[in-house]
Amino acid sequence: MNTTSATLDTPRLGDFVLGLHLRHLRECQGLARADISHRMPDHIPVTADGLAAIENGQSPQLRHAAERGRHHHYLTAYGAGHEASLDYLRRAQQITASPPDGFVDDGLGWLHRYQIAEQNADTLLLAGDRTIPTPLRTPDYTAALAMEALAPTLAAPAPPGVGCPACPAYRSGRLANPATSTAWHRALHTARSEAFAARLHRPGPPTTTVLLAEGLLRRHVGGARTHARQMLHLDELARESGLQVRIVPAGSGVLLREGQARLRFGPRALTTRLLNEYATYREGASNLDAALECALDPETSLRMVVNAAAGTLPRRPGRGECRP
């Protein structure tokens, strides 16, 4: 077996990311896997179990199809058009050329795919080094950062009881228009925050943690009043929802990176990083695991957050390099 054949025969991290997206596209239309199977042409038979393997990232079958120029039949069955099909073709080629435990997603649906992964993770660990992670920001903090404006929802809402409103624009090919694509990405940021808020209020034990560098508590974005409101917002979320706040002390020797997160799906753990125009995914050991071990406990961390809001956070020397 040559290298290309071996690569196509082995499921990779990118297959998992695309599989999550396919499942989401199907569920947003209220379709079962059997419906997708029935939509496939007779010369490309695929069972519901085969589709389950693709959606769960356990099969490289979609990349096999892309290699043979047949991927568009799958995308058509999932209700997607030419632009989405082209997006999947390029991602399939990229996955094959990438290391098995890494994937860089810069395609048309990259932000939506990241949001879906974040929303579906069993546990989620976010990191903030110089700024509060986006879903936890107050509006005035966001405005002060001049990162983005709150965008209106998409003009075409989803039918009642059926999934998110973002999928129709992706499936229909409307994102080929740059203005529509820009508005769509802004709307996705808003949708991400709404999905994140719903996640925090799920019943059961907490599944979401945010790691914040201690120096962030002293960085007054937008002035003292905006900073205080942001700190109190974090305290309120931690006390009234499923969010755990953990502070990584100064001098711990652990590096946090902006936009970084740790997503767990059962035994599978992904380290992701959300950047301006793409997202990265990697399996294996992560600096965030070490940061979590070095972080202060939730009670101590919240006291620091409240003190930061009041402007009474004491300056103290770091406790030295942490060696988990």
C-alpha cells in the first residue's frame, strides 16, 4: 500500500471535525441518516451505519469520495450546494496532506465548524492571556476592544423546531458574496455567544472552565468601570451557571495563548485555537493541561476576580514556576 492509500484508509483528526459539521447540517434539516442514505445515487450506496461512521470521524469514506470526484454526491444528499461541496473537497485534500493529529481549517465554513465543535464538546476549557475569551465578554468590554460589533441575526431564520439559522446560508451558496460572508461570520460570533450561554445553564455538573492569566485581572480594558463590570460578570456567571473560573498565577511559568481552548469528546481531547480567519486543531498533550494543574482553586480565583472588580487586588510576587 502506498503512502496516499494508507492516508486515505486511516481516519484523521480533520475527518472528525468535518463529521461533526455534516451531522449538524443533517440535524438542522430534521433529517435522519436513513434519509441521507436514500438520497444517494444508486452507484454510490451507503448505509445509515456508514454515514454514522463518517459523522463520528471514524471513517475516511468522504475523503475516498473526494479522491474519486464523488464527494459532491454526499454534499447534495446533505442538502448542500456547489460552494459547500468545493469547501469539503479542499478540506479533504488538506486533511490528507496534514499530520494525522493536526488540522488547520481555513475554509468557507471554518467558524461554523469551530462553533459546532465547541457546542458539542463534553467538557470545554477556554484560556485568556490578555483578553477575556469572546463568549464571556460584556458588550462594553467587547466594544472597548474594538474586536467586533454585535451583528443582527441572519435574514433567513430556520424553520420552527429545526436547528440553527446559519446552515441555510452555507448550504445554499450565498456565502460566495463577500458582503454576505462578512455578515454571516459576524452573526456566527453572536450565535456562538448564545450557544455558549445555553451550555453554561445545562443541568448537571459543570462542564466549562475558563483559565485566566493573573495579569489579565489587572489590565483595565476600556477603563476602570468597564473592567469592573466585566469582572463582576464573570463572578455572576461562576455563581449562577456551570462556569468555573480558574486563575493561573503570575510567575507560574505556564504560557496561555489567546483564542486557545481544550475540547474533550469522551476519551478524545483536542487543543484548538480560534484566530481571525481560521481555526487550528491538534490532538495530544497540551500546555492547557499543565496550566489547569497550576491554576488556583475556584474559590480563591473568584475572590481575586471580585477584588479586581473593586480595584483591591493586591500586588504579590509570583509563587514561582509551577511544575505539575
